[in-house]
Amino acid sequence: MEFFSLENKFSLSDFGLSGVGLQTINQEFNSIAEFRSLRDDALTFFDGSVSIGLKSNKSKALILVSHATQEALKSLYPSARLVVVDDPRSIFIEISNQCIARNLLGLSSKFPTNPKISKNIEIGTNAVIEDGVQIDDGVKVGAGAIIKGGTWLKSNVTVGENTVIGGVGINLHIGISDEIRHRFPHIAGVIIDEGASIGANAVVVRGTLRSTLIGKDSIISNLCNIGHCVSIGKEVWISSSTTIGGYCLIGRNTNIGMNAVIKNGVSIGDKANVGMGAVVIKSVGDAESVFGNPARKVRFLKSGPN
């Protein structure tokens, strides 16, 4: 469960959203979170645009809901504080952006309270390490690399030259009523587990409401792009110039060949193999091999060392 605490309790009426009827709603919250991380004190939203397997829950979370989803949530989440609005996602984005602008949000609950940089590390020439970064013992950061705030490099991680860890990706929502492009805030971070290696000129995008995760001893080669909220298991091997869209889930001991493209939201199972140049638009099961454009199952393909 990941959440982002506020410095104090706030109510919906504190954010000046008079145009959407929230100016008199005094429901309080002191954190914000993704819907799957329901907490009694958290503000979140649900508009039904993504299927996440609704399950009954006794949380007292404050949930912005659409007219179409209110009845389902009312029965499954009887203790939740539901606020029905036309466009829950747009309002949540606006409140989150106000929290950022007013410096109200703390770091992810998955991060150390006071991030520190070990003295036992190697930093290359012209590398940039921002405030709010945790770097553990034995880490090596190559020349020209940029490590953005909200990044945690665990022990013995290697980051190649000119790589960017924790930059912002693309996540836009077109407002239902105003048709304005609302940019979803990237308030989560990047956590790279022990012994993982990121090659040169790669990009690992920070998460929106949950952090991008790279598992222990995984290897990501040069020129790769890892999208926001991606979760990569341990001992995964990803060859050069691979692109992985946001919210993908990559299992353990999986191999992904060079120049593969994986559509956002796709899951790839444990010990799977994705061939070079494959365009993966559907989820791949455990120990399955896929190849081609669009990627299709083949009898067996070994695309890496696992």
C-alpha cells in the first residue's frame, strides 16, 4: 500500500473548486492515494475507466466517484465517504496539483522519512543528484546521469552514463466537461532494488500514484525506456532499446529481447521470453514465448540468459 501524507488535515472545500460544487463539502482527508490503496484518511477517485477487480471493503476513504459508478461502490464500500461528481479524475488531478503547488505533500510512504546519500558510492563527472534521493552503499552512478527527487537506489545498484531516473512521463486526461488536457501529476517515485543495473542513455519514469519498481539483480540495457508505475520483478533481463509502457507488470526471471515494444498496462509472467523487435499488445503468461508484430506465441524462444 502506497500513499502520500499531507502536512495537515484538509477538506474538499479548502481547494476552491466552486465550479464543481465542492465549495461547501467539508469532508476531511490527510493523504492521497491510488484507489487500490484505500485508507480511512485518504482522498482517492474512481471513475470506472479501468477494471481493477472491485472487492468489498470497510475503508472510510474519501472517494470521488462518477454518477455511473456510485451505486456499485455504495454497496461494496458501505463505510466509504462517496462524493459524486461529473468527472472524478479531473477533480482529483486539480486537488493533487494544488497540493504540489502549495508544498503540502510528503514523499511516498514507501520511502525513508529522511532520505540520505551514502558516502560509500561512486558518482561520475557531471552527474546530477537532486534533493529527496536515497542512495545506499555500493551504488555507482555514471557520468552525466540525472537522479531526480523521489528516487531510491538500493545497495550495489549501477546507473549508466547519461541515464535519467525519476523523470516525468506522459499521462493526460481529457476533461469530460471542459475538454481540457489535464496532466496527471507524477507524485510517486522510482525504487530500484539491490544489485540492479541500468544501462547508458536509459530513462526510468517516476510513478504517478504508485512508484515505478525495478527488482533485485535485474538488468536493463542501454537506451531503454521504462514508463511510469511499471513493476519489474527480480532477475529480469531487458535488452537495448526496449520500450515498456506505463503500468506494465513484468514477472521474475523474464527475458525481453532488443527493440521490443510493450503496450501500456500489459502483464508479462514469470520466466517468459519476448523476442527482439516484438510488439506486445496482449498479456503474456508464465513461461510463454512471444515474437513478431503483433507478438504471437511461439513454441519456445530463448531471448536472454534466464
